[in-house]
Amino acid sequence: MSIISSLESIGQYALLLKRVLTLPDRFNQFMKEFLKGVYALGVNSIWIVIIISFFIGAVIVLQIALNIDSPMLPRFTVGVVSREIILLEFSSTIMCLILSGKVGSNIASEIGSMRITEQVDALEIMGVNSANFLILPKIAAFVAFMPVLVIFSMFMGLFGGYIICMVLGTPSVETYVYGIQAFFTESFVWYSILKSMLFGFIIASVSAFFGYTARGGALEVGEASTRSVVINSILILATDLVFTQLAMG
Amino acid sequence: MIEVRNLVKEFDGTMVLNNIDATFQKGVVNIIIGKSGSGKTVMLKCLVGLTPPTSGEILYDGSNLTTMRSGEVRRLRRDIGMLFQGAALFDSRTVLENVMFPLEMFSRKNRRERRKRAEFCLERVDLLHAANLLPSEISGGMKKRAAIARAIVLNPKYLFCDEPNSGLDPKTSQVIDELISDVTTDFNITTIVVSHDMNSVINIGDNVIFLNEGIKEWEGSKSQVMEADNEKLNDFVFASDLFRKIKEAEEIISEEEKG
């Protein structure tokens, strides 16, 4: 039974995307909603990205410095390994898992509340494509702002490591800075940005789906919001596996 | 004019609307009444296309809604205004922005003209003073008035009202009823109101349809409602103590006149 309902949900999601991914009725209205989305979903997420990236970056460097303590390995390895972890996985995948909680629940609860208070029906009755009007600007805004968040995260993660090296002195700041520059592959940055944009699309569209299909009252909106975070997390991890194999394998 | 022919709606095998035939005339207030669960809100949702009927025809001035493509339905809906039970104003927009919204989406008017038209509609519902307030800052009755202003801003041909008086005090309910009636005659539109409020029926019900368990039990005018000999309708109408007493008073007066 749950397999059938899961398949039904996938079908409904595909049908919703078909309605979402069409040209907006009015471009100026789309731009208004897009800019609102950039501020609400992107700009308002910068602080959490900065704080989490700083501390996780510091912890990554600390853990690697403590655990890679072999005379066979040069100390700058700490910088190299930390950089690869931050660039390849932390700033895109782990940051998106965190953002799926903040942004995903925000989108699901906003659209879900509009659904149960008949605001979505009101749009439909006016002849507006409600799915396109409500969801497309959010997807576009979040996907477009994702590179900014990822770059902030990369920078703050590496900066957190820098501070921990400054405080503990092992490895030294100079060794760490040398490490994060050694054997640098620029394409990893682009890979990470591209991956995060894909995750951004998943977070915004899946959360919007759960909000848009919410029925009942406040309790159901809360459930839809929770479900969107859970499904987003699973999808992000599964997509990460596939994307990493395709892009780097 | 809206015509409904053999309208049937089933949910998981349960018949909610059973072969309904009805005609809703232009320029008059058509009221669908019935107990909770009688199918009146489902009928309204079928009429506006929010819920597809299982079978039957819904004709808007001859055009069948049930066979229209989605683009045609969206075009038709630009001629429809709807007042929802909870008003359904957009939370993040002011009252004026709510009323201007349909104009921004579908009108070719410039910003000044759009604002002028929205202010005219707000003035019509006596709400211009609250133009810059958010929906959370106004009362339930004001929300309903704002929703009526939004519903009429594009000069609709059809107006639908779902329980317009729910949650309102009797005085405010009367104001909303009169507003719906005035708008219907002023703009000469086809208005369909779903309600279980007998006061509304007596105030503005030019054409009254009584639904009972998904079946159209009775149809007539507001003056005929009190005199009808339909048992189920009488059960519904005279469930209210006030209407029972009015009926008794009318019978006493009538007997005295005969005597």
C-alpha cells in the first residue's frame, strides 16, 4: 500500500512540476516574488551558513590534525584533506542538509498555510496558475542564490580551520595555508556549486510539493513540513551518491 | 446565466451530489441552502471547477465547463469572483494590494488606473480607510468586505460566495448580505451563495435551492420558503426557534384575519 502511495506521490510531484515549469503569466510579478524569495530563502540563510561552516570547518581541521599524526605524512596534509572535505562534501551536501531544515520547512509551511486558508484556491479562481506563481519564483531564487551560500560556506569553513590552527598551533598557520593551496583543483569548486544548485532545486521543489498538497489544518501543515525535511534529506544523500559517481567516478 | 444538468459527484463510491439540475439566473441572488454535509460546498466547488464532477454538465452562458481545456477554464475564471468562507486574503499583502492583485495579473491598466479602480471597489464596500492595513490587522467582517472588493475588481460576470456570514455577528452578516445583493444588481451578475443562514435567505434569496443529502429537495423564492410544504425543508427552516415563532405568529395573524 505504501509503495502505491509513494508512486502516486512521485506522479503527483511530476504533474506539479509540469505546472510549475511554465512561463509566468506576468514577468514583473514573477520578478517581485523572485526577489522576495532571494531575500527570504537566500539572504536570511547566510548567518546560519556562516556560523555552522565556521565551527564545522574548525572541527574538521581539529579532528584531522589529531588523527593524522604520522611521520610518514607531512603536516600540510591536514590542510589538503580539510580543503577537499570542505569543498567536495561539506559546503554542498552537508550544508544543503542543514538548509533543507531551514528553507524546506519555511517553503512547505508557507505554501501549506496558504493551501489550508484557501489562498491557493483564491489564486486558481482568479485564473492564476497558482503552482507557477507560488513555486517557480522560490525554486529560481533558491537555486540562483545557492552558489553564494556555497562560496560563503567554503570560505568560512577554511577560515574556521585557520583560526583553530592559530589557537592550537598544530599544524602551524603557515603549514595549514600551504596545505589548503597545495594540489588545488579548481573544478572541485565548480563541481560543488553545481551539485548544490541541484540540491537547491530538490529542496525548493519537494518542500513546495508537500506544502501545496497539504490538506486539513495546522497539524497537517506541520506534518507536511516535517515530511518535506525527511524526504529532502534522503533525496539529497541519494542524489549525492549518484552525482559523485557520475561526476568523479 | 449558469445551468447545471444531471450533476453527480461521488467520493470513493459515496454519492455526495445526486443528479442535480438547476438554473442560476443573472442579476439575482441564488442561494443554495442545506444542513452541514448536504453537499452544498461540494456543489459550489464543482461549479467553479475546483472539484471535477463525476458526471453532468455545468454551462456558463452555454459553454460547458466540464469539457473545457485548462487554458479555457483559466480564461473563464477571469470572469469569476469568489468570496471564500475565510475570505482568503493574501496575508503578506495589504488590503489595497489584495484588491489590486487581480488587476496586476490580468489588466492592461497602468499603475495609477489600477490603484484608482481598486480604491473605487474598496469605497464601494466602505473599506477605503483600511486600505493600507494587513489582513491580520482587520476584523472578520472587514476581511469579508475586502474579499468582496477583490472579487468584483475585474467586473466579473459570476460571483460565488461560500458561507459569507460564517463567524460574523448578525449585524455584520446583514451588511455583507446587503452588499452581495447590491453588487449583484448594480453589476448585473450571476450570484450564487452557499449558506445555512436562514436570515440571509430571507434577506436576499431571490432564488433558493434546498439540498438534502446530495439531492435537490426544493426550489423557490424567499417568500415561498416559509410557506413550503416540503417536510425536510420545514425541518431545516424551523429548526431555528426564531423562524418557528415567526411561523406561529403568521398563523395566528392569518386565523385572526379569517375570524
